[in-house]
Amino acid sequence: MENKKKFWTIMIIISCTFWGISGIFAKFIFNLDRNNTPIFVSQIRMIISGLVILFFSWLNKDKPMEIWKTKKSSFTIIMFGLLGLIPVQYCYFEAIKYGDASIATILQFIGPFFILFYLTIVKRQAPRRIEVICTIIAFIGVFILATHGNINHLAITPQVLFWGLLSAIGVATNTLIPKSLIHEFSPTAVTGWGLLIAGVGLFIIHPHVSASILAPQAIVPLLCVLVIGTIIPFQLFTSALRYVKATTASMLDAFEPISATIGSILVFNMHFYLADMIGSVLIILAVILLNWQPKGKIQ
């Protein structure tokens, strides 16, 4: 059992690293042609990945159609796709388009604090002292990242900040909405249907198809976004949660912004200033502390 836990812990690290570097491939696609928009790439990514993941779910005999047997589960899976996966996927790509994978991923990383806000304001759950401290640290990190310490100047564009924070809110809705479904149905089926619904929803909103995505130089990065950035990590991550605690998985998610940052520096020669480093470290540290529970204090 211990060996299985170690193996699946490594799989979570690989999953988070893959998610981080997938943003770099997306940025490359956006730079190739202005018709390769975030909404178009998101449509392709989510529809194809959703179908593939549902196929795996069917192969595993997870009964993916069971989710449509009640009105409640049908409504929840639709909301998960439209209000959970669209913001966490599409808004993230918009942030990458206006900035880079590193900043977009780090901003998205504050998503757990929006979950905390929801639990505090809507559910009336009083936050613990450590949660308040971590929230302050995280948003100091966002402030430093966005302004480099100068309140009269934005170091990143307003579009990056806007879409990045929307994707962070998406992390919260993406976590909260499907909770009841995950307990009742296969996580693979829930993920597959959510992605498919999100992709179809985006296509209905913006039914634009660009032939430039089929250009030879775009095929490889697109496949990387689909396979490395979606299908493989989703499958590995959901499987790993059977053996690894959710709190541990959340802390290991720090590998996503780290890999995105290293990749952006190596591939796009991104300039990473001291203020960027300080802000990023504060955000990552705050999320790790938020999810860290010492032995003996785990409720």
C-alpha cells in the first residue's frame, strides 16, 4: 500500500507538471496565428478530450450514462461544464494569450481562497486563524505580482489580471459544483461529460472554426495540449486520489506554476523579475500552508 501511495504521489506531480507546461504549448499556438483564439482552442481541447475521457470511462465500465438518469445530477453536470470548466479552462487560456503561462498559472493558483470566501460568506463557516493569515499572504503576493510594489502602476496588463482572477474563481466553482457527483458517479465520467458540455457550450456561444489550427506547425502543440495537458493528467490525477489524500494533492499542485514558470523562461525567454519571484513564492507558500495539516490535527 505504501509503495502504491508513493507511485501515485509521483503521478500527481507528473500531472501537475503536465498541466503547467500545457499552457506553454497553448501560448505557442496563440502566437502562430491570430485566428487561433483562446475560445477556439478551448472548444477543440474540451470537446476532443471529453470524448476520449468518456470513451475510457466506458471501457472501464464506469457507466457514464448513469449521470443523466435524474434531473438533479443532469442539472449539476451541465452547471459543472458551463460554470466550472469553462472559466477554469477558457479564462486561463485568455490570461495566457494576454500574458504568459507562468503568470496565468500563478494567478489561477489562488483559487482555493475563493473557495474559502464561499464557505465563509455563504456557508457561514468561520475561517481558522491560519486560513486568514494565508489569505492575506496570498493577496499580498498577487499585489506584488501585479504592481511590483508600485500602487500607481500595473506590471501586468489589466486583461491578464482580469482573466487570471476569473480562472481562479473557476477553480473554486470547478471544485465546489461537482462534489455531489464525485461521490455518486465515476470521477472519470464526471470529468468527461463536464469537458464535453463545456466545449459544446463554447461552440454554441462562438461557432467559429479556424483552418489555421490544422497548419503543420500547429498540430504538434495542439496534440500536446490535448494529450499532455488534458487527457493524461486528468486520468492520472483522478486515479491517484484513491491512494493520496486530497490535501496532499492540493499541495503538490504547486508543481503546476513552477513548471509553467521554468518552461516560460526556457521557451519564451520570459524575464522573471525579483518582484515576480517574491509574489509567486508568497502565493505558492500561502496555498501550501492553507492545505497543510500536521499529524494529529487532521479533522
